[in-house]
Amino acid sequence: MESAKGKEKDQKKNEEPEDGARAAVRPVVSFSPNWATISLHDSITLICNVGFTSLLNQRYSWYKDNERIKGEEQNFRIENAEEKDSGNYQCQTGTSERSDPVTLNVTNDRVILQAPPSVYEGDPLTLRCYTPNATRKEVTFYKDNVNISSSPNDTVTLDMSVGMTGTYRCKALLPSEIHHYSPYTSEEIVITIQELFSRPEIRANNNSLQEGDLLTISCHTVLNPARANTELQFAFYRNGHNVQGFHSSNHYTIQSARPQDSGNYTCHTAALSVSVTKGSKELTIYIQGEYDAPGKDSLLKQR
């Protein structure tokens, strides 16, 4: 049986991770410029993002295709890229785990569709139809073989990336002879929009509730480690009516529960910075009153 102090400690962990846990967060590799595919002879910087760590003299380790490569700085620079630089890159710092692998492609194609290595819910999705050795006249972008943009510009930004998972390609009109242009098409790429945080789960502190008992309802989700610094807020509802507005705490507490506090509870989790909100399933809570029939059990179920 878990003590009240133990429960309180667990609740605090859910709300505010300890410094040691923060420092051990797995690092994340990002690119600058933020393209997963570059052209032969281009340059790119790989960055090992370590989240909450504040150590100034941190040592970094870099890996390509699971083998250690030279580099002990936070930034790993590739100048004048060659096709052999293509691969899966990871970094590590101190005693942390290695980062998840991020794939870099180096190609000599005439037309290259460039996209970020990772795209998350709520992020704008920017695509570039890159023609490194020629001046384009017009560019057309396609998603699942449907034209989504045609213009002289080589980039397009889709404001909301939710629902934008699909197969993309671009076509550019390039000079083939004097005063003549011919269409050239990029290789297709599959873009998967990654989940920023999981659908929240609503929980209660007790499944046998009597009038006057302490009722604590909590909202739990898992934030994508690559976006560990995203601020989440939580709101709670009973029978569809808001009982606690969006707040940094993932707990809603009634110090002395009453029968009228019974109902169907849900919680919502929001990343307000990118306008992503998700709701939990319902949790039905029944508080047994003082004059309820003897032997009637309190009900707590999720549906």
C-alpha cells in the first residue's frame, strides 16, 4: 500500500522533474540549414541540443551509422559535402544516452525537394524546390500527386502541418536550350508529421469516494523528447463544463467532495505556442452521499 507521502512525491514528479532527470534528457540532433537533403558540395552544420543542461565545458561525441567519428564540439560542420557524407547521425554528451538518429542525404540531382528532417504537430511545414546549378522559371509542388502550389518562388510554407503526412515532390522549369525550358522533377519524399505529445489520460486518486473525501484528478501525457522544452497547460471539465481553466498544473483538486461533484470528467492538454490541443477520454466519478443506501459503492470508470 502506497503512503500519502509517496503519492505526494509522485505527483510532484509529474509536475516538476528533478534537476537530475532534466540533465539526463536524451540530446536531439538538428540541422542548420534545416534540410534533410542537400546538394553535392553544399555545407551544413549538425547541432547537438542538450535541453536543460547548463554545463559549460560539456564534451560531445558524434556518430555516423553507429560508428564514432571525429568531433567533440556541440556543432559538427560538414563542408563541401560529398555523397559519402550521407548517413544517420547521432550525438552524445557526458553520460547521456545517444540521440535518436537523424538522416542526412547528399545528392547530385538536378532538382531536389528539401524538407526538415523532423516535423511536429502544429509546426509550419516549409518545403524548398532546390535547383543548385540552374535558375528556375517556375516551380510546382505536389502532395500525393495533387498540385498544392505553383509559382516562381522555390519555397512554399503550409501553415498547419497537422494532417499533412503524405508523399511530396516538386517540378521545376529549367533552361535546356537558349530561350527554351524543360520540366524536371525531384525524387519523391515521404513526410510524416510526428506527435508533439500523446493523447492525455485522466486519472483520479481514489476509486472509493465518500462525501467529504479529498478528490484529486490528474491529467497525464508524454511529451516528445525532441520537444522537451515545450510548455504544456491543462484544463479540466465536468459534464462538458469547464471547472478549471488552462494552467501549468496537471492536477484538479476538490478538498471535500460532495455528491454534486459526481459526473463525467475529461481533461485537455494544450501546447499553446503551436495551437495544439488534445482531450482525454471520459472518467465517470460518483461520490456516495451520507444518506445513500447502505452498501452502495462509489463508481469510478473510464470509457
